[in-house]
Amino acid sequence: MSMLDDVLKDLVAGVGKAHEALKRDLAKLRAGRASPDLLAGIRVDYYGTKTALSQMANVNVPEARLITVKPFDRTQIKAIEKALRESELGLNPQTDGDLIRIPLPPLTEERRKEFVKIAKKYGEECKVAVRKARHEAMDLLKDMDDGGDASKDDIDRTKKKVEDAISEGTKGVDTLVAAKEKDILTV
């Protein structure tokens, strides 16, 4: 029976990883107020190597609509500013000495709807990962059934548990996306 438990444990771990990835992706979406997570995906060309912004600078949020970036190495201000401008976030950084200020203008209704579409796309990608975990679990159960490693009844019960876990995982994705959608659309 422990092999069947391992299949379930791996499935639950896979669904959990998919949810964590979705949470990270959704945190990058702007919902009207500033957040350091907004800049989490930005990579800067640091002497020929793409480096995460968080490893090159302090990122702070002194006000609800302002992010400041203070590079550890002042010579990299131009490279950081360039990476911020070229990101898909539509940011307009302003250099002030050795500090980069990034004002966040209020979101337009059109931009909010665009962000909701992106959030839903992230949700669909997460559901694909959840279904992939289900497929892998079902393949393992089929192999066990074919190999006679477990009784037919135990495998059928485990398949039901797999379907229940996937159902919960999918509901979790919908809940996360709905919460982010509400957050984005709240003015």
C-alpha cells in the first residue's frame, strides 16, 4: 500500500508546486498599488550576465504608488534603468542621483482588463501543470495494475483519491485567480 501512498504524495506535491508557481506569477501583476514583487522577474545585464534585480539593488516601496531601486553598484544605474524600461511592465524609471524612482500611474480600465486576461492565462497554465501531475499519477497506477503490484480495489480507491486531489487543486487555482482578478479590478 505504501507505493500507492507515494503516488498520492507525489501528486499532492506536484499540485502544491504548481500553486506556488501561480502565486509567484500573480504577485508580479500590478493591482494598483506598488509591490517589490512587481520587479521580481526583471533581469539586468550585469557585465554580460543576466542577473536578478533583487541581487543588484535594494527595492523599496516608500509610498503606495512609488517603488525605489538603490543599486549596490552605482555604475549599474544605466543598465538597471534600461532593463526597467524594456520590461513588459510599462514602467518609466527616473534616476535621481544614485536612486531610481519608479512612479506607478493609476491603472486605466483597459490596462486592468489586460492584467485580468494575463492572470487567467497564468491560471490556465497552472491547470495544465495540475492535469500533467494527474496524468503522471494515473500512468503510475496503470503500471502498478499491469505489474500486479497492488490489488485492483486498492488501485481503484487510489484513482478516486487522485481525482479528488485534482478537483481540489483545480478549485484552488480558480480561487487564486478570482482573488487576483478582484484585486486588479478594485479601483
